[in-house]
Amino acid sequence: MQSFDRLVRAEFRPETVYLNTATLGLLPARSVAALRDAVASVAAGQPSDMFADVEASRAAFARIAGVPVSRVAVGASVAVYSGVIAASLPPGAEVLTAEDDFSSLVNPFHVRGDLKVRAVPLERIAESVTADTALVAVSAVQSADGRLVDLPALRAAAREHGARIFLDASQSAGWLPLAVADVDYVAVVAYKWVLCPRGVAFLVVPEDLGGLTPLFAGWAAGEHPWQSTYGPVQELARSARRFDESPALLSYAAARHSLALIEELGVDAVHAHDLALADRFRAGLATLGHEPVPAPGSAIVSVPGLGRRQGELSRAGIQVADRAGNLRVAFHLYNTEADVDRLLDALG
């Protein structure tokens, strides 16, 4: 734990009690320095090799997710990936979603107009898979309140009925150990729990590429990108790289260092740290007479009726979020027991 704390304190010095990682993660010092260097290299007319940073980021995320690097595409948006997956489905296909899941995940299936999109309570999503279900699209952790999907039960139901799973791990990658090697599609925006700048996202596809058409494929999606810059791309990448968006290079220059920090700390250690703080907060809420949304095992704690106090807390130097009327508090590796206690004091 001492090495964990020492490494974290070397990388983060927030000037507020920052409990809002579910909205935006803090950048580690190493990533800030790398971003400054990359910007300076462009200003000097000697841009650094940020394509190497993209590949380092891809490889690091693959290790964190526990999948081969050949299954990982890079981009900037979950909505883009959702759109590609939505476009792969035949007219009339059923897509099962959780009620009030994040819009970037579910909306592309609705705008198709010719798919049957069915929403059920998160707790019933596994039992709601039927032989008619082509795809289940769901967040591993709900953005609004931190509830976790029962992934083992969902995998079993999907296997039984021949459905594919599309998992949005944006609110879980980096703190929640997930076994996603046998999940068909996994998308992550990386500016939350894996502490990257905006403009970084990852998509995991099956080894057989999942029957997806790379609708937005440009030169970066070619098997030989620098030979694919003019006219139609003659050969798409044989790996998930065919689903690459042309990357936001400056963001990836920092991302590789953020992902390296998560690897150094270890997701298991981050998980234990974050949950200990969340559980401390839950216990403190009980003494104050508040009951959070039930979300055992989550680093996100959501308290009904207290969202209205977000502005007051912000003015007091405590950064939280107001989501769906709930006070949403997200505990991550740079938070401490003192942060929890300060929030409880403010609420009391």
C-alpha cells in the first residue's frame, strides 16, 4: 500500500476534493508533461512520433482488458462504435438494452429506425434475453447511479440464446476487473477511470471482426496506412485496426502514460482502494440518515434527493455530480479517507 500511495501522490495534487471521476478523470503528472512536450514539438516544427504513442496506448489497453492487441481499435467516441455495430444488424433485429442507460451507447440503435430496441430494468437484463435477441447493449456500470450489470449471468443467457453482447466499459475500465475476453464487443471512452485526455477511446471486437463493416474507414484503417493515403484503400487492416478512426494524436501522446500508470498500480489494487472509500462513504451516509441507490461493489455512490446540493458542495471545494436528481460521488485512486470524511461533514 505504501508504494501505491507513494506513486499516486507523485502523480496527483488536486486542489479540490475531487470526487467526480465518473464525469472526468484527473490527468497524472506524467501525462501532463508528455502532452506539453508533444504540443511543444509541433510548435517547433519537429513533431514527435505520436503514431508510436497510439500503438503503445493500444497495447496497454489490450493488456488492461486482457485481450490480444489484434482485437483493439482506437478512436474517440463510444457513439461512433455503437453506430458501426448498429449498422451491422439486419432490419428488424432485436437489441436489448437497460432502461436509462447512457445515450451514446443506446441512441445509435434507435436512430436506425428499423430495429426493435427493447429496454428492461438492469436487474432483469439477463433473464430478458430470448431467442429473438440479436444483441444486448449495456454498460458494465451504470453512469447515473453506479449499478453493476451481472456479467456472468448475461454471458450465460447470451450463449444460451445465440445473442451477441456489446459492453460499454467506460465507467468500469481502470477500477473494476472485468473478464471481457469472451465478450463480443467492448467500447471504452478513456477520459474517465483510465485518466486519459478526451479524444481517446477503444473498441474490442472478436477475432473474426464480428461481421462489422468499417463504415468510417480512412487511410488509418489500411493494412499499410502510409500506402493508403490516396484513392480507395486497397487493403483494409487484417486486425481490429480496420476500425480505427484517424487518431487525435496529441491526446494519445498523453494517453500512453496514463494507461501505463494504471498498469503499474494494478487494476486489482485500484479496485480495492476505490471500494474501501465507497464503503466508508456508504457507512457514513447511514449515520446521516441517507440511503444510496443499491449498488454493492461499485466505486460510484448515488444518493437520491441530494443532487440539488452539488452547487453548494462545489463552492465548498468538493467536486461531485448531479445526475438524475441524485448526488453522484465517484471514488478513485487519488482519493483518500479524508476526502470521504470532508464530504460527509459537508452533508451533515
